Amino acid sequence: LYFHDINLMDILKQYGTPLKISYLPKISAQVQKAKKLFNVAMAKSDYQGDYYYSYCTQSSHFSFILEEVLKNDVHIETSSAFDLNIVEALYENGKIDKKTYIICNGFKRPQYIENIIKLINDGFENIIPVLDSMQELDDYLKGLNTNKKFKIGMRIASEEEPKFEFYTSRLGIRYNDIVPFYLEKVKNNPQIEMKMLHFFINTGIKDTAYYWNELAKSVNVYCELKKVCPEVNSLNIGGGFPIKNSLAFDYDFEYMTEEIISQIKNICSQNNTTDPDIFTEFGSYTVGESGAVLYSVI
């Protein structure tokens, strides 16, 4: 029994079962593969924005995993208060600096908001809380020093497929509310800089009419927002690259990446809008194929 050319029987004799193992080089290989896919797709389409790979920490918080990921010049996406304690520890150990992008997603409980505010006040330049609701902005304005400028993003509430189990969930701000909310709450506040629109499809990046439709809607919202908000410059397309979870796995990464970039480019061209920088936040894709759990059959 071999895993990435390592004889597992020797390891099993030494450690027994059940045993969880991680093969770290696979993590860097996955990151480099995605970076290459996006950079090649951008070159083919003459795409003018940059690509930023961020790692979704909730997929694995182990220090050895995060340290391996960060060897590849990537950024971080968080989803809870203690993720930001990890960010602080990484900074103290010299693994990231204050220019690293920290994208803060998810529902924000009070401790999470407090930790975000602390990092902004501590001088992390690129921490971007992505608003999950229209009420969230007030919490930052209450907690931050009034002279402290900060960046925000907004999450677009995508329409999930009807058969999806979270169909009733509405994470984010509805398409039609994004521009009015910006004009009312953000535009005239010199403390806030609107940088990013974020959308995420829970069912993943798949070659389906549903996925392309949601992508097109989100890019159109970006173009509408850009007309009234020149400083917005990033589109975060979330995670969702699949991993090999069966021997019949078949997915055309190259085609999907090229199609995503060319569709974003085309919609922006039709709207006379500059190509946005693209952020992804791959979690399972980064770590999923590096791990295995071994059991003995009894």
C-alpha cells in the first residue's frame, strides 16, 4: 500500500491504526497548480487584473498545514474569532506580515468582530471584513478609532439550487441591495473603503447553467457597483474547486478556469469596466488530497 510513493505498511507497523497522515508536498503542488491555471487563463484572455490565492483556514488549522500553505506566497480567509488568534500567532512567528490579505467571511459573533477591530487597529493593512448583512457595518464603526480607515467587502447572497440543503439560508446581501446600501452607508463615509465583492456557490465550481448564471449575475453587480464606487477593485469567487474523492474523478480544471476568466472579462468589456483582481479561497482543494486516514479491517 503506497501513498505518494511512501510505503505505508512500514508506517503502520510503527504506529498502528487508526492513523491520520498528511503528505505536505501535495499541498504546495495544489497551490502552485491553481496559481498556474489562473495565470495562464488570464494571459490567454489578455486579462488585466491580478490573481490572489487565499487559503480557507477552516479546512485545517494545524500549524504544519498552514506553514506549508504559506510557503507559496498566499493569503488567508477566516470564518471565526479564533482564526484571527491564529493569524496573530502566524504574524508573531514571521510567517505572514501586515500586508498579507486577511479576508474575514462568515457570520460575525461579537468576539469575531472584536478580533477584526483589534487587527485593524494593530495596523494590518489588508484585513477585509466581508459584510454578511447590512447591520454588520455599524459594529465596526462603533468599535474602531474614528481616525482609522478600513477596507470592507460585501457578500452577495447567491440563489442556491432548490435541491440544496441550505436553500432557505440567505448568507449575504441581496443583488438588488448592494448598490443602494453602498450609496446610503458607505459612499460618503471617508473612513470606509469598499474593496471587494464576494460570492460563493455552496455546490462548488461546476460546469452547469446554474453556476454560469450566478457568476454572470455577480459580475454584472460588480460592474454596476464600479460605476458609482471607483475604489472597488476585487471580485472574490470563493472556493469550490473539487478534489479527487473517488477513482472515477474527472474534472477539467483548465477549461473551467479559462471559462471563468473569459466570462468575467467579457461581461466587464460589455460594461466598459476594468477587469477586477480575482481572489479565490480554496480550502478542501488545498489540503484534501494531502491527507489520508488508515484503519485496520477487522
